[in-house]
Amino acid sequence: MENYFRIIPKVDKLLEDERLAFLSKNYSRTNMLSAINEVTNEIRELIKEYNLSEDRELEKKLQARFQTLKEDIEEKFFKILSPNFKKVINATGTILHTNLGRAPLGKDILKKLSDKLAGYTNLEYDLKSGKRGERYDAFSSLICKITGAEAALAVNNNAAAVMLILNTLAKDKEVVVSRGELVEIGGKFRVPDVLRASGAKLVEVGTTNKTHLRDYKEALSEETAAILKVHTSNYDIIGFTENVETKEIKENLKETLLIEDLGSGVLIDLSKYGLKHEPTVQESIKNGVDVVCFSGDKLLGGPQAGIIIGKKEYIDKIKKNQLTRAFRIDKFTSATLELILLEYLKEDKLLENIPVLKMITRSYEDVKIATKKFVNKLRRSDKISESFKIEEIDTDAQIGGGSLPSELIRSRGVLLSRKNMSVNTLEEKLRQLEIPIVARIVDNKLLLDFRTIFNEEIAYIISSLEDLA
Ligand SMILES: *Cc1c(COP(=O)(O)O)cnc(C)c1O
């Protein structure tokens, strides 16, 4: 075995190779050493698998490895340099795909951002007075204008927002929540657990399917800090149900602090576009909710954030909490939120400029035309039409991200299968591309749903399929 180890070329020897030396000198010596290490370690592991001093099979394998040694090192070298965080093409038809980064921001917003963020910014600097400002100033007046709230701030995400609100306004006191609203959102966000972690005490009222106003009333005591309403954004309770609206709670229990976790944070009325009505942030404020929180990267279509709005006296208290410092947003989020909210003021362009809203409201006919064009292009390629079976079909796209769970959006897509290749292999090959294409498998075929594919991505998909043909 020792003998085999000895025939692995030493680093110095390998660096005598012209190509490897060039890469090491002109890009990064550290990386070259890592690449050499990784490849030679693989060979060491291979030798260790054979516990003998001599073996024909091992020798054959080693010979093969040595033959491609330099190419393998070069490949590793570039792999280390290429980012793991990639642009991907979302062909799943799920618009707010949590694993694919939820709301896409769109190129226009990013262009504006890159100009602003390359250098210094006035993140916490009041240009009028020349004194320290607040990092929420950029967007807080906008969100107040849009929603009718008195004050606003934003933290890292909505989970942090809920935690912070409860910790500030209900620590060591009781918070009343309906049993129908003790939800779990993906990624371990569970209302009872977050509540406990914030230091508040949970008082459950009502039942899973029915909670009445009198249930809330009976639960109130000296110890009550607030009633918390949670939008059951990722499931529906249907059938024999009853739920008390925030408006009714506020009208009847004026003295009690009312907090609402809206989850998705939609600012427009989706029922205008044929979807189910999702409670808007504006309605929450209008109903008299004292503090409302929601995500920035769900139906709002912006950056990851937890936006907290409501009555000024409570928002001011929250801003003073030490935890706010721990959860605070950075300049990227602050700038992006402002840019996204500015789009909401240009009402006629709104749907065009916020990708999430554009994809949700895009007509079925429009998706169908895009799909048809794509299929025509595929059929015109001899290579593709020879090796792929192509079918156009109706699909059900969905909003995802725990929003409007029972709402399917009529959509259109393409089913692909390749001769002599399993659908799993095809799916994997598309996933391994330089720009990965993430698709679904349906009926043992690959489905590309066109609702979530951007027009400028189509050429890349076609040329990738050509390579696979
Ligand atoms: C999504 C969601 C959350 C968590 O929001 P994040 O921004 O992902 O932290 C909390 N509450 C509700 C009701 C939600 O829908």
C-alpha cells in the first residue's frame, strides 16, 4: 500500500505543468493547492479501499485517474471558484417558491439598487439636519401612506416581527389566541412556540373550527396584554366554522390591544383578478388593529423582511426594544423596500413592475401564447423533435409560500420526455446545468410550467434542450 501512495505526484511536480502553473499564478495559488489536495486525497482514499500491497484492479483504476489527473485538478480549480449561489429558472409553476428564494425582484429594481448600494448611503443619516437618522425613514412614510398606518418599522423577517411585537408588548403577560389560529408555517415557525419564546403566556380560546366573540371576552383578565389574530395563510378551515373578524373584536373589546399577524401582506385586492379575496393590510388597519405585521417577500413582492405597522405609541415602544437591534434590517433591505413601495404608488404600472404580481395576474391566454411559441421553436429544431416527445397541456400553477393554499391558478405548460432517458435523469440533467432549470415530474414526464418562466429565459431553455438532444 505504501508503494501506491508514493506514486501520487507531489504538489511541486504537478505545478511544473504549464497550464496548472498558469492558473495558479494568474488566479489563485491557494485555490490551486486546494484543488490539488482534493484530487490527490480522492486517489489516497481509493488506495485505502484496497487493503493489499498489490492489486491488478487497483492499478487499472489508478492508471485511469493519473491519465486525467491534470484535467481533474483544473475542473476542481474552477469549481471552487464558481459560486454556489446561482440564478435558477423556476419552471415549477409555484410563484412564491420558498426553496427558490420566494419573491423574485426583477431586473429594474436591481439596476436601481446597484447604483445606490455600491458606495455609501444615507441609511441612518438625516440629510436635512445633518444628524443621525433612522434606518426605517426611507420607507416608513410610504408604507404609512399606502396602508393608512401611523408608524412603521421593519425587521429581518415576519417571524422576528411577531417575536418582537410580543416581547415588547406582552412579555410576562397573557396573549389570547383562537385555537383555530395556532398555525405552523414552514421552517419551524409555530405560533405557540414563538409566543413562548417571546416571554408571553398563551391563552387558547375557542375550538379548532369555531371561536366566538364570547370566547375572547371570557378569557380577558388583569393579566391580558393582547389578543393576537393570526391569518391562517397556509390552510383553510371549511365547513362548520366560525371566526371573529378583527373589526368585531375591536368594536366590542376596545380596551384590549389587538395584534394581527397577516402573514402574506398583500396590499392590493386580489379578488379583482379572479382570485379569492386575501385580507389586505389596509383592511387590517381600517378595522382598528393596533399592530399589524407581515412578510416583505410574499405577496408584497419585495425583499425578505418583517414589516410592522400600526399605532405610533406601540411602534415607538418596539423601536426601543433591545431585540430590535438584533433583528434590524440592513441597507439592502431598506433600499429595496422603498423601491418596491414606490412601485405601489404608480398604480397603472404596478402589475408590470412587481414580478410576483405580474405572474399571479398574468392571463391564462398570455401564458398559453408563450407556451405555444416555445413549442413551435422546439418543433422547428430537428435535433430536439427527433429525440424529445413534446406535448402542450393545461396545468395548475400555485401561489405558494403559504399563501392562498386552496387557490390554483389556471396555467399552461409543456410535458417533455426524451427517448432512451428516464424522466429522473432528464430532471437531474436540467438541474445540473450552469443555470439550473427546476421542473416538476408529472405522469412520468417532465413538466415545464410557463407561468413562472421569464420570457428572457426561453432561449436558454431551448439551447439547453438542444444540448441534451
Ligand atoms: C409566512 C408567515 C410567517 C413567517 O414569515 P417569514 O417572513 O417567513 O418569517 C409568520 N406568520 C404567518 C401567518 C405567515 O404566513
